[in-house]
Amino acid sequence: MISERASGEPNARRREATDLYATVLEVVKRYHGAARITRVSYGAGMPVDRLRLLMDRLLALGLLQSEDVDGRPVFDITPRGQEFLDTYWKMRGFVEGLEGAPDRRAGGRR
Amino acid sequence: MSDMHVPRGSSVRVGAVDGDLEVEGRATIEAEGVARVQGEVRCTGSVDVVGNLECREFRSEHGKVHIQGNLTVADRVATDEGELEVSGTFAARDVDVDRRLVLGGPATVETVEVGGRLEGASTLRAKEVSVGGHFTLAGKIEAHSVEAGGSVELHEVSLDDLEVGGMVHVGGGAVRHRIEVGGKFSSDEPITFGDFSVGGWAEFRGHASGQKIEVGGVLSARQDLAFASLEIGGMGDIHGNAAGRDVEIGGKFSVGGRLELTGSLEVGGMISVERELTAASIEVGGKLRAERAIVSGSVEVGGTIQTNAGLKARVIELGPRSRAVGPLVGGRVVLSRGARAEDVFGSTVELDRKCEARRIVAENIRLRESCTVEQIVFTGSLVMESGVTVRSPPQKVATLPPFPL
């Protein structure tokens, strides 16, 4: 799961709403259009009742879509959801690069 | 064929079972040597198996099944709303676990799908591995594909494809076809790969070699990096040497050693190369800094060129109000309005209005109005518009002195 606190990394930060959205979208994406809510809950490390609220929000924002298969809803990521993920990870990359990367020059290499 | 039923809470010794074995919760199975079940093992609730178990199919639901020994399943393993832990070796064809799969020993499967977490303390051989959440393995993994929604921590890898939504940390090895990661990728040891796409941050701590590398945010390579093409949205920092065909960087790019390109280099912001830079063409929006730069084609720089030994190219164009520190050696060198340079060598040198140069050595020279040059040496033509200042009289010579680089 994407929780950095759980990963034990230094400088771990608390998961914010956008982190949770990204976590859920990435897990849903793995199932290629056939993500059931229980499986997503295991993958995202989130109880189903809390996940249901979050997924309702993602559906309302157009980042997820769902359809009924055999009477049960299955979920898939939308192009807008993928756009959110691309932007989210790019921004995380910048933030970690700016805050986390050691300054090579400080090591006296130059 | 006779089935066997183990009631809830009981402890039973099992040897050979001709039919199916049905086990209720809180029961313990003690294997007599190896518990061999010809049919299916079905566990409901939490069950302990002490010893080795072999069966055709294995199913469990609503609980944790702990095999304190080896588990060998000819066909399929399926756990519904539950966990499976195998302390010894594990072999099966297809594995589908809802919540968590823990493997203590070496495992060989064709496909494994886990909804939550897959944790392995030894090796894993598989065709396909799919995990919804977290996947960690202490030993070597050999597989066609590994896919995970959350994060992955692996040591030595031998894969065709690796696709992860969140974060990946690998020791080293080979991913022959493609690595695709949404968030962050890091590797400790040498790694080779085909295509590489990371949305956020990528860090190679050992040597890395691949084909097409795309990073949305930041790339850091602690040692050498080899590639066909390198595209970074934000910043790139390579501590060792870098070699490849093309590079495209949105922001800043720095190389601690040499940068050798057979194709183009495009940088939106700044590039810094501690040693030699070679390329077919260069386009830099901001600043280019290198010990020396040798370019077979053209160079366009919007801001500053700073070299110690110089920059050599077929065509060099400096943008308006730009600055060059170190010699410029071209076939054709063009300074746009208000640009400043030190020594400029070329077959043709053109300075737009209000440019400044210390020394120009060229066959043909054209200076637009209000340019200032300290020294001019030429063999062919010298055209100067009004308001040009040349501090010492231009020298027309039969042969130009040798150019640097």
C-alpha cells in the first residue's frame, strides 16, 4: 500500500485525501475494469465502509466509473482518473526530489 | 473414494485421504509424514496444519490457514475473505488469495493473485504475479510479469514486465521488457531494463541501462546511466557518466561525468556537465555549462553558455541578451541582439545589434550597429555597420591561426 508511515521510510508523512484517492485509483487500475470493492479494500488497506464513501466521491468526480456485473458493482478508472494519477505522481516526484534528494554538491564532489 | 471431515476445534492426524478433506475452524491437522489428499482440501475459518500437505485443490474462507510445513497443490489455491501462510515450500498452479499470502520458503506457481499483501521470505518463480496492495519478497523473483496497485519491495529480479501503481524498490537484476511505475522507483544494484516509465521520482543507486526512459518528475542516478532516449519532465541528476541517443529535459539536468549523445539534447532550463559533452545537436532554453562541448550539428542557447575548454559546433546561435563564457568554435556563429561572448572562432561570424565580443577570428565577419569588439582577425570579408567599436585595428591575414578544440 502507498502509506509511507506503514513503509517506515524516514520523513514519512501522514496520508492526505489526495494520497488516498491515488491509492484507491491505482488499486482499481490493477483489476482492468473488474475491481470489486472488497478486493480494493484489501489492496488499499482501508475498511469497506470508509472506502465506499471515498469511491462515491471518486465516482462523483468522474475519476472512477462502475457497472453491475452479476448483480455486483465493479469499478474501473476513467481517463480523467488516469490524468489525476499522472499529475499526482509527477507532483509527488517534484516534492520528493526537492525535499528528499541529498545535495550532491554538499558532498564536495565539485 | 472416502472423504474426511475434521470438526471444529479438533486436532486430527492425517495421512492419506482418497477423497476430499473438509476442515472446520480452529482445527489442527497433524500430518503423518505428508498428508496426501487426492481431492480437495476445504477449510472454513482458521486452521493450522502441522507438517506437509499435498492435494489437488485447496480452498479456504473466512480465516487464516497456517501450513507449518510444505504445501503442494496440483491445481488451484483459492482463499475467500481470508489469509494463507505457508512456512515451507509452496507449489501450485493458480493461486487466488483475497487478503494476505505469506510464504516462508521457496515458491513455484504459474499465476498468483492476491488482493491485499503478498509477503515472501525466499524465492518465487511464477508466470504472472498480481497484487492489489503490497508485495515484498526477500529472495530472487523470476516471473513474466509482476503487477501491483500499491508498493513493491524486491531484491534480485528477473522479469519481463513490472507494473506498479505506487512505489517500487528493487535490489537489482533485469526487467527485459518494461518497467512502469506510477509513483517512485528505486534500485540499489546494477539494473537493466527495456522501457522505463515512472510518473514521479526514479533513483538508480547502481549502474542502470535501458532503452526508452521517461520520468515525469525527478531522476537521480548515483552511477552511470545508459539509454536510447531519456525524457524527464522535471529535473535529472546523474552522478556518473551518461550515454545514449537523445535527451529531453523539462527543467534542470546535471551530469557528474561525461554526457555522450549520438542524437539531440533539449533542455528547457539548465544543463551542467562536469566533463565533456558530445551530441549531434543541442537546444537549451537557459544555461549550458560543461568542461567542453563538441557538437556535430547545431547549438541554440537562450541564456548562457559556460565552458572551460570551449564549445565547438557546426552552427552556434546565442539568443538575445545571452552570454558565452569560454571559446565558441563554429562553422557559423550567430549572436543575437545584445549577446556577449569572449573568443569567437568560425568560418562565418555574425553579431546582431549591441553585441559584444572580446576576440573574433573568422573568415567572414558581419557586425551590426553598436557592436563592440576588442580584436578582429579575418581572411575574407569584414562588414561593419554604423556605431561599431573595434578597440584595435582589424587584422586581415592570409591564414587564420589554428582554432581551439
